[in-house]
Amino acid sequence: MATLQLDKLKKCYGDLEVIESLELAIEDGSFTVFVGPSGCGKSTLLRMIAGLEEITDGELRIDGRRVNDATPVERGVSMVFQNYALYPHMSVEKNIGFGLKMLGLSKDDIKRRVREAAQTLQIEPLLKRRPSQLSGGQRQRVAIGRAIVREPKLFLFDEPLSNLDAELRVTMRVELAKLHRQIGATMIYVTHDQTEALTLADKIVVLRDGAIEQAGTPMELYLDPANAFVAGFIGSPQMNFIPVTAGSIDGGMRLSGAEMGHLDVVPEGAGWSQDMTLNLGVRPEHLQVGSGFPVQLEITVDVVENLGGTRYVYGSTAGGQQVIAETRDDAIPRPGDQLTVGFEPERARFFDQDGHRLRHATTP
């Protein structure tokens, strides 16, 4: 296990800066997930940690030791790739133990470590097979086993489940979470899938354009997003954003929307001003079908996404505002139906036109 410290870490290709002077601390034994859209720099950052990409500036420290110029072996890291990278002519047993052979370990040590890894991953019956005789999930377990036997300080995963089908991805997410608890290692995992991030992580690091937008626990990012980008990226379906206008009242601000009436709040901190236009954010599970809520909208149903016990209603107001609401009723709305949806005031989050979070207290 190990700690990891990024101190103003930067990566440039010529004049192009792809990683912007990052500051981040990763705790010993934690499961940290780098998440963000394609091109945000998450895989490049992982490769810098692994020693596969040169560091342009700043420092990378593992257990307090500067490792900018150290090789992957010297850093004590092991990486699991998206494409498994197994040797097709070797058995599972030889694939898992190949790295140990290259390090010069004895045959007995290699055999012991391979058996222990196979037991942990429940792939002992597969040891004599070749990769072509394995399913996608089994190949991924072999790739993970190859990382485990090296007993690294850091496990690095670069979108390891992206080639699997939906059902197998769910199964492997559970297996990875169990594996982390079992071996207690420090793990860093890259994905573009925020569901994987919410499921696996102790800490999520949201990246955009080479910069960290927010880092924290899954529920911190979900319930208390730092800005509109994080609010919209974390959560599926994504958060609703409804334009409102602010006006002053005694003791606070009154936020009015063309089709939702008004909502009174007490501003906290900077950023609020009279007559400003801002976005009210509310998650689909908090925007529920039914009347009687303090804040309500009337919508026309466009599409209903039926997920069994839960349904998401995609609709639009008379003014064209698109919203997503959740319903668990047995009655399934149909396209064209008129519905009332609403939410409790404490569920709302507010963002200015540049996406910065505006803080507020309880309603006056």
C-alpha cells in the first residue's frame, strides 16, 4: 500500500498543455477514481503516475519519495490495461507469472504467487487454458491477476471494463470492490463511466481539460457539487437545469421562473445580485411526479424510460424547458400526457451563468 502526492504536476506536448499543474493527495489503501469526458486527460495522468509518460513539471511522490524519473518497477506500480494485453501463446498460469519471471524470481515463488492470485480471483480451474479459450470477464481477471502477483504499492486501472457487456461490467464492478476490501491496496481507476465511479470510489476526482474540477467522496460530489459541470456530469440521468431570475426581498432573494412560480432563499457568500439570471439545478429523483410540492411545473410527456421499479419521465414545459422527473407509480405516463412535477426547496442547487456554484441557506 502507498500514498500518492501530486505537487503542481504538469504535462505538455510542445506548447500544448494537457495537464494543468495538478495538486492532489491520495490516501494509503484508498480506491480513487479519475473520471471525466473523453480528452479530459485522465488516462494521460494515469500514465504519468505509472511512469509511461514523462512529467513536464512538478513532482510526483509515492510514500513521500520523489519518483519523477523512476521506472515503473522502481515506483512499485502495476497497471491493468483496457485491452488486457495477454500473450495468446501462453497459458493463464504463464501469463500471470511472466512478469515475475522477468524479475528473476524463483520458480517456487512464482508458482506460489500465481496460485494465491488465482485463488483470490477464483480462476484456479483456468490456469492451464489459453486466452482464446476464455470469456472477456475471465481475461480481465487474468490481467488483474498479473498485477496482483507483483505485490505493487499502487494498482492502476485504465478503463478495464469498457470492453465488457453491460451485465458483466456490473459483475466485475462488484468483484473489483470486493478485491479492494480483501487486499487493502491503494488503487487508482480511470473511467468515463460515472456509474462506475460512484460504485467503486472512496474518492472521485472529476477532470476537465486537464484540470481538476472537484475531488471528494461520491456523495460529496453528488449532493454538493462545486460547479455546474460536476453537477451535470455526476449522476444518471443528469441534473435538470432550469433558468430563473433573482430579485431582492426582505431577508433574502426571490427566484422566479417563467413556469415554476417562485422560490425564496437566503444567499450565502459572494456571487448573488439582483436581477441576475441563474440556473436552478434539481436531480431527476428529486423532481417527482405529483402535486402538492412547494415548487411545481406543468409538463408534457415526451418519452418515458421504464426501468422496472423506476421510471424517468422526459418532458417539456409550455415554454420549451426540457426536464427529467422520476416516478415509481404503477401508472405509466404516455407521450402527450400532461403532468405536474415538483420538488422540495432544499433539493435545489444554484449556479451562475459561468457555472459557478452559488451557496444559499434555508428558505426565509
